[in-house]
Amino acid sequence: MSDRLRVGVTGCGVGRQHVAAFKSLPDHFEVLAVCDIDASKAREVAESHSVPRIAPDLGALCRMDDLDVISLCTPSYLHYAEVDQVLAAGKHVICEKPVAGSLQELDKLMAAERASGKCVMPIFQYRFGQGAQKLKFLIEQGIAGRAYLTTCET
């Protein structure tokens, strides 16, 4: 029996990179389906990455009994409802950021996650960045002057 997670990806813009990443780890993942509002984009990603199925929409992905995980690479304003839909379908969900538009929505998704027994896994590719450590070093060395303005990417 395989320990590989069987994956569907929706949104074949950024999702193209998700498919490529999953395919680069064949011992861990098997991409079984993709979907996109633009059927030609989904077809191109499926053909270029040897993905066997194209779903017409997220609902169809959710109804695929052989998927363990759905990776959401859709526009941000859709994330809250889509994460909820995937959890309700009994699947784990990987979601590009932001996962939701408010703390209230996040609280609701956390409750849905607990109730489903599945996992919501938000993308956070900056977690291993060293920007803060580099800034701290520059401050300790006296190279950085007084801060007058800062920004934060989230």
C-alpha cells in the first residue's frame, strides 16, 4: 500500500507551480486531477504534467473519492468558501494565502477543520526567510540608522 497523498489542484495559474512541486516528490504525492475556470489552461497543465483527469470545477474535485488533498490556487476572495467546501467534502486542503478575509472567517474555518478531522494547510513560503536575522545583525553592527518607516509583507 502506498503512503502517497492523492492530490487535486484547482487554479492552473499559480497551481501550475503546485503541480510541478507535487510531481517533483513522487514518493509522497500523486496528482490525479486539475481544474480551472479556463478549460484550455487546465488541459495544458494536465498534458504538460501528465495529470490524468481534468475536473470542470471544484465541486467535481470534491466529489472525487480517490483524492486525499485539494490544493486551492484560486483568487483570494474565493478561499474562505472553497476551504469550507473542501473540508465538508472530507478532504485535506492546501490553500494559497490569504485563507480568509477576516478573523471571524478564520475562527469559522478552524471550527470546520476540527469538525471535519481534516487539515487546513495555508501556504507560507517565507517561514524560512532570514530577513529579520539580517536586519538584527545590521542594527547590532551599527550599520542601520534610526528607523523612520517600516513595511511588512503578509
